[in-house]
Amino acid sequence: MSEATRAPGGTDLRPGTVRFALQRIGSLFQLLELDTRLLGMIGALIVIWVGFNIMSEGSFLTPRNLWNLSVQTSSIAIMATGMVLIIVSRNIDLSVGSMLGLVGYTMALVQTIWIPTYLGFGHGQPWIWIVALAVGIILGALIGAFQGSIVAYGGVPSFIVTLGGLLVWRGLIFRLGEQGQTITPTDSTFHLIGGGPIGSIGGVPSWIVGIVACVAIVYLLVSSRRRRQKYGFPVRPVWAAVTLGVVGCAIVLGAVWVANSYPWPPALATRYAVEHNITEPPGGLIIPTGIAYPVLIMIGVTIVMTYMATRRRFGRYVYAIGGNPDAAELGGINVKRTIVSTYIVIGILVAISAAIQVGRLNGAVTGLGVQNELDVIAAAVIGGTSFAGGIGTIPGAILGAVVMQSLRSGMLLLNVDSPTQDIVLGIVLVGAVGLDAVLRRRTSR
């Protein structure tokens, strides 16, 4: 056998061997410039979906379940985008679940008791939901700044600070709620933030969003190619760029098709027909639900956070700090201020997630956000964020959140009890961290 058919370590690379096939696949991924770990997660997600669909006798991959899955994922995914920056900077935030509960409970109090009763404006004011949302975002930012300042300027480990926050913020919920009082209902406009058939944009607007997204995908591919050519950087082959564009648009339009395949419940459609003097056809009025508002919010947050992490100085500073804090400080980066900023960002994102959960429940309970911190951290880690710092992506965290919620949704369909669900999710989390450790050891050799 000639030396050309052997790898440096003596592995057989002749055509037809497994090693040869894997090398060709790896070369293809390099041409497409795709993240192999992200592709592996997508493959794992497909296996999870197909497996649960078989075990649930076709109940998992239905428009209704996938639509609900997208809404359930939104809240966790939004917080996970902020957790990526926290973990990348070599810190942690264990308080996001309790913070979400406190902020959500406060927003519910603002629109149901404080403004209508204490301030005397009454219910039904069109601006109440705006004030409630603003109060929630400001409170989340202040809590984030408070915890971040203790970590950055006080020198207290983030694990201890946020563990204390987990207890303190949860305790304050019970103080505000007079030992467990449920606050409901929320403002009708605020309720739409949580999704539901009414809290969605409908069929035609969803197709418009899908078409705009496809145009954006093509524009990004073309502009990236031109920018690389301008500065003499290597570019993808034309066929590779076209393939990425076609696959990306197919995924987007497929998701829109699934969202529009889920119709309004018959009773709600009938009520809509009566209110708008519409004569129902014999088979009933079919109204496509379309993309839910929480999903649109999640997409918007993902775009902003990705831009912030990859194109702005703040994001580069965070990754530099995670790679080597001492070198970052010697390089002129204000490490303490940057760390505080990361906690402010996640505080704002927690407030947005709190609005979604309160809107979906149409109220707030003292148990709001319980164990959300575990789901958020797991989503970031499963998505490729390393606890060693300096490594992590926003799209990976979104995909990690989809994986986590898919596991929960599938096990609920199979009537798996809650303790068993926790066992499975715990194993998945440990496995993801273990895989990250193995990959880091291999790349460091």
C-alpha cells in the first residue's frame, strides 16, 4: 500500500473505507464552513423527534405539538442567549429562575393591583401593559447590575452571589404575594405576549415573515461572499453557497407551513365567526394560527444577541475575558465593567422571558420560574458553551433549548413521571459537559 493511502498515524485512507468516507464528509463540511458540533446537535434533535414520534404513535410530530413546543422553548431560549455570555466570561447565574419569578410577579402586580387600585387609574387602560413591561425590564436590569457589581467589584464568586440571589429573590416573591397569592388576570394586550391562538400573527403574515427571512438569508450569503472577495479571503464554492441558501430557505418555509397547519380551536373559531358576522362553512371555519408572538420575540432576541456577540466590541470583550482574563485586562479591556454589563443583559432577557410566561399563564404564581435556571444552563451547555470560558454561540444555545424542551415534551406525551424526567435531563446535561471536556482535551493536544 502506498504512503498516499495512509494517514500520518498509519490509518487506511483507501476509497471505500470508513476513514476515507469520514474524511470526505469532513472536507465537505469545511467547504460549506459549517460547525460540525452544531450539525451533530441537529442530527441528535432529529433522532429525538423521530424516536418520540414512533413511541407516541405519531403524536409528537404533529403541527399542534410542534407549535406548542416552539412557544415553550421561547422563554428558555431567550434567557439561554444571555447565559452564553455569562458562562463564556467564566461566570454563572443560578438565580435566573427566581429572578424571573420576582420580575414576573411584579409585572402582574403592576397591572392588576398597583396601577388600577393604589394609583386609582382603574382597569382597562391601554397603556398599562407598556408600563408593566417597562417596570419589569428596569427591575431585571437593576437586579442584574446589583449581582454583577458584587461579582466584579466585590470579588465574590458568581456561584455564591447568584446562589444567594436564587434564595433571596424567591423569598421576596412570597413577601410580595402575601404567602402564595395568585395574581390574575393580566391586561388583555399583555396576555398576547404569551402566545396562544390569539397571540399569533396568523397565516398570511407568517408567510410574509418566512419570505422576508429567506430574502435575508440570501442577502447575508451574497454580502458575506462579496466582503470576503473584497479583502482576498477564501470563499465558498458557488454550489456550496447555493446549497446553504436552498436548505436554509426550505427550513424556514417548512417551519411556517407547520405553524399555519395548526388551526384555531373550533370553539374559538366559531366565536370569531359570530363576532365578525361570518357564515361558517359546513366543515367549520379554519383559521391558521401562524407564528406565535413569543417565537417572533425569540427570533428578534437571537438576531440582536448574535450581532452583539459577533459584531460588536462588547461581544469581543466578553470572549477575550473568557479566553484569558489577565491578558484581556492587560490589553486595555475594562473587565469589571464588561462583567457587570453581561449581568445587566441577562437581567433584561429574564424580564422579557418573564413577560412571556406571565402572559401565557394570564397571571403570576409564586412558583413561577422554578427550575428554569437548570433548563437555561443546560441549554447553553448542550449548545456548546464551555464552562472553561471563551467558547459558546448564540445559535447553539437556541438549539440546546429546543433539545431540552423536546425531551420534556416527548416525555410528557409518553406520561413519564416528573422524577424520571429530571433523571433523563440530568444525564443529558452531564453527558454534554463530559463531551465538551473530551473535545477540549483532543483539541489541546
